[in-house]
Amino acid sequence: MRSRLATAFLQYPEPPPPVPDKKAIAAALKAGIEVPGAHAEQAVRLDIR
């Protein structure tokens, strides 16, 4: 559906910024591929409920 409003009254939002593909980064790190700006950590977590 096209708007009948003049372009002066329309807003064009900016596209969202790129998002890192965490699954691809994790797979690359597990395969031994170096990924600049990323590293893998293992942590111990304790939940008390």
C-alpha cells in the first residue's frame, strides 16, 4: 500500500546495525580457527533456589 503523503512528511528509519553470528563464531573457535575480537571462556555457575 503506497502512502499519499508527500515525502517531506515520511520518515525513513535507519537499518539496524549488523549483529554478530554467535553460533558461527563458536563453531569457528571450536574448530581451532582464530577469530579476531573473540575468545571462548568456560565459567562455573552456581544457582541456589
